[in-house]
Amino acid sequence: MTHLPQILFSILLLVAGFVFYKRFSAIVQVIQLGREEQLNDQPRERWKNVLLLALGQKKMFKNPLVAILHLIIYVGFIIINIELLEIVLDGVSGNHRLFLPVLGSFYRLFINSFECLALGVIVVCIIFLIRRYALPIWRFRHSDLKGWPSLDATIILCAEIVLMSLFLLMNASDTLLQNLDIEPYAYHKTGAFLVSSLIVPILSAFSVETLTAIERFSWWAHITGILLFLNYLSRSKHLHILLAFPNAYFSRLTPVGKMKNMPDVQREVIYAFQPELATEQSSAPPPKFGAADIGDLSWKNLLDAYSCTECGRCSAACPATQTGKQLSPRRIMMATRDRCESIGERISKGLTTDDGKYLLHDYISEEELRACTTCNACVEECPVSISPLDIIVQMRRYLIMEKSSAPQEWTMMFGNVENNFAPWKFSPEQRADWMNHS
């Protein structure tokens, strides 16, 4: 049964890959429930967004210290997992350090760089845990994050510490087994690595059997942990690690403050002033105005919801949130994702998407929507180009244009705009009268 470890590893890899594929496919299926929206023009600008926003994290550098720390943990974790390719090939083939003969002297350089990044990830994760729980940072203590969202962030940070520690422990025990000429470690001598060499003195008192057990445990725990982490990721806010890239590519390239009008409404206004342009085909009733549920939003809105990092920068910048209103842009995105997840569960069970609930009222209240000033602060602050405002505007359109639900002050303003072409209750002829009294 010398091939048993390879068989077990291959089974583990296939099961983890299949589970992730099923979960990711379910997410894509839910996103595709959204309305069509064309966001594939200007490919050069879109790839520029991917490089600057997703990979370079341009918006994070408004706070340089936090940005550098986040860049270490993000780039470190992504790059270190390049070594995952070697681990996977070792596990399937039954080899040990398969890339060493190929890379030669460069192999040690690569592993040393990985270890430095691993140490950086551990340090930054500890700093982020302290920052999250010991420092009085409002956006981490807001009611949006009570319960699971707060626990989710802690699980991710602790998991990254454990995974990086296992990586260093594996290398340290491997180094000692090389020095003791234990096969197959002695056959692939790499010498001590930069960071894990600091752990070597602690392990040197252990027997060969114990060191071998530590190295094998670290190897299996590291790769199993990464595969578990990958599948946990798809159910966590940290899905943005993967979705930040497509979300940046498909971000809207129009100016942030530009409102997106409804063509059906624009046509009706044109026909009101120029009835001769109307045809029999154009007299057909328009589709639903605005959005009441996720099926009325665009697929980009739903991708935004799944890409949300829950960092709270949008809510920290929102004047409505800061003045005690019920609105929190972060909660708008979290509620939209919760609704997507609820619909996704029904689809996975073979049920219809109609469960008698709606994003509006069941997940997001009218009071939240009306508190928005449409100032675009949330859009400007988001590090991954998410627009809570677009969802808010579409849902307010539904309330006003489908349900005629608006505060009395808004209704008066709408009437004045319709009759007087201005928000004020006097005729257009009187607009310049103020100059006669100056």
C-alpha cells in the first residue's frame, strides 16, 4: 500500500475541487438572475482597473499604513499559494520537493521569499485582530457586524495565521530531517531557510520519528487547510479575494455622479411633448420601473453584493449613517447578498425563486432607502468599485413609480417640477422676480 497517501490525497483534491465548483457555479447562477447590462466596452480601461484597483488596491492607499498592511496580507497569501502547485504535484506523484531539481539554486530563493511573506502575513493578521477588537474603530463596532460577520472576519484572520505557521513548521522540520540524512529529505537537500531556521532550535530536541510526524502533519494540515479555506471562502465575505478581479473589470466607466436614466421614462417624456413620434409599438406598457427584488437588479449589482468586503468604508463616509439615520450602505450590500443566498438555496433544492419575500421590505426598509442623499460618498470610498447607491436608487424608483410611495415633501416637489418645471411652488415666469427686490 505504498501508494495509499497518493490515493488519499487525490481523493481529497477531487472532493474539494468538486465542492468548490458546485458552490461557485451556484453563485454564478444566482448572479445570472439579474437583468442584462452591457459592461464590456473600453477593454484597455477595464484591464487598467483590474491592475490598479483589484491587484494594486489603489483606493486603499488613501490610508497608506493600512494599505501597506493589507497589501502584505493579500499579496503574501496569494503568492505563497504558488507553492501550492508544488505541494499538489508532490501529493499526486508521491515525490518530495518536485521543483527543486528544476529550479536549482533559485528554489532556495523562492522558498525564502515565501517564508518572509508568510511571516509578514502572520504579523499583519495579529495587528488586524488587535485593530479590530482592541482599538475604537467605529466601522468595526457598528451593529452591521454583530454576530456572524464579526466571527467570519476572526475565523479568516486566525485561519491565515495557522496556515502560514504550518508552512514554516513544515520547512523547519524538513530542514532537521535533511541534516539527519533521513530519506527522502536527505535526497533533496535545500539547507536552512531564512525564517523557518528560527524554529529549528526548538525542534532539535525531538526524535527522528517525532520530527517525521511533525513534518507529515504540517504538510497534510497545510494542504487540507488550504482546500478547506478555499471552500469556506466561497461562503464568506472574503470571496472578494476572487471576485475583486472580475468586479473591477466590469466596473462602470461612466462618471461616478452620473445617474442612469430609464429609457422607457425618457421615451414617455419625448412622446408627451412630441406625440407624432409615438407609434403603435411604442404604446406598449413599459416593464417594471425600478427594483423590488434581486431579479429586477442587474447582474452587476448582484456581483457587487458578492464582492463586498464588509470593510465599512462606505458607511463611515455616508452622511446619513454618521448622523444616526437607519441607512448603512454596507448593510444594503450585505442584505442584497443575504437575499441572493436565500434564492440560491431554493434553486439548489429544485424550488422556484418565489418564496413570497422580496429584497424590499423583507431585507431593506423604506426608511433606509429614503435616508440616502445620493452624494456618492459610498461609491467613492469603496476599494473594489461597488455601488450601493445604484441599488438604493433603483429601489426608490420602484417605490415612487410603481407604488406611489413617497414622503409628502417629495410628492409636493414632484408636483412642482411637473407643473412649474422647478421644485418651488411658483410659475416659471416669476423665477427672476427676486432680482427686482435686490
